[in-house]
Amino acid sequence: MVSAPRWLAALTTALGLPENKGQIMYQLASVDANGNPHVRTVGHRGFVEPEGSPNLPLLMSATDIRTPKVAQLLANSTVEIVWWLSGSMEQFRLSGVVRLVPPPEAQLPSPITKVSSLAIDKLDAQGFEWEKKRVEAYDGQPPFLRAGFARPPPGNIIESYDIGKSWPGAVPKFADAQNEEEKHAYERGLHSFALMYIEPVEVDWIQLKERPNRRTKFIRKGEDWAEYIAVP
Ligand SMILES: Cc1cc2nc3c(=O)[nH]c(=O)nc-3n(C[C@H](O)[C@H](O)[C@H](O)COP(=O)(O)O)c2cc1C
């Protein structure tokens, strides 16, 4: 009988603590085709696991298909995230691979090469509905977040901050759209919205409230997680 890795229990416990309320952002690092590093903040959108494999959890987040990180993730699917939970004074650093789920019609900077790894392969074999989840995640977010995907391409240079005043601040779900403009904004956003599924293979957990401080490393070996106590 397989069970969830201890790092996942530690992370979900930390996320549930009142002192960590709202701390759902982590930093995601990727490297580009030249090996240069890039890092940015992204919002956690939940955990996923293949059916019957609680030992193989993934983290889900979202991005805009037009952002530079997409080309980086396509060039090199290896990523690292770091999550500092200031309330409980814990750091979780997870490294692994990412599966990008773009809109099916998206023009990508380079073709998607199949990332092969245990959890992602299992989800594929189980018929996981990647595109359905993408649309559900797009629909499930609040209108102000949806609006972020209906703007011009992120990173484009504009003449003044005021130009942003003409962009929608909220985009309702298609069924709630009041006019054609809101329907177009909904569709525009859906054409830019992508999911990222990170499959960790190594986790480094630091607990600074413990005296002495604690550091624990988890390394996935086959389907099992080996655990080591390390010098903080
Ligand atoms: C608090 C916060 C949360 C953010 N959440 C996300 C997110 O969930 N997804 C995302 O793609 N960008 C998010 N961003 C913006 C990114 O940090 C980054 O600026 C943007 O995605 C462009 O990244 P890139 O140029 O490396 O592709 C967030 C920024 C902040 C400050």
C-alpha cells in the first residue's frame, strides 16, 4: 500500500496553519536554451496525483502562454520551486519536471516534446483530461484573475501606465457575460491560459522554528521517497 510522501504532509500541514494563511505564492525557476536562469512568483493552484498513486504528487499552477517562461519550459522541462512560509518559518524547495498544458490551438515558440516521468506518464495512461482541467481552472478563478489573461501580451512595451485603464479589470465566465465585449474577453483569455504541472523528484525542507533547526531531504527513487536528515 503506497502512501503520500512525508514532505507533502508537512507542506499541506504548513499551508493549513493560521499563521501561513494566504501564503500560496512560490518562486519558480527555469533555465533558457542558453542555460541562463530565470525566476518568478507564481500562485499555487492545488495538488494532483495519479489515481492509486498518492506517492506521486504534482503541483498545479497557471501561466499565460505568451510569457517568456513558456519558451524556457519547452527548451528545458527541469524546474525548481522555492516556497517560504514565513508564519511557520519553513522553506520547501522542490525540483523536478514540468508538464505544460497550453490551449490546443496555441502557436508555441517550439514544439512540445514529451516529458517522460512517473506521475505524468501515469496520468497520461489513466486518460487524465488535461484540456478539460485547463478549462475548469480558467472558469474556476475569480473574474479579476481571468482578466489578466485577456490583456495584450505580457511584457510588451507600452507608452504609459494609463493605457492599462482601457483593459477589462474583471472578465466574467462565458455564461455570465453581459455583452459581446465580455464574451470576446473570455475567449481571448482562454486562448492564453495554460496550466503547469510540476512533478517533484527531490524536496528539501527546512524548519527554522525548530531548535536546533532541522533540514530534511527527500529523494524519489523509483516510486519510493528516501529521506535523509541534513545539516541546515
Ligand atoms: C504575487 C504574484 C503572483 C503571481 N502569480 C503568477 C502566476 O500564478 N502565474 C504566472 O504566470 N505569473 C504570475 N505572476 C507574474 C510572474 O511573477 C511574472 O512576472 C510573469 O509570469 C512573467 O514571467 P516570465 O517573464 O518569467 O515568463 C505573479 C506575480 C506576483 C507578484
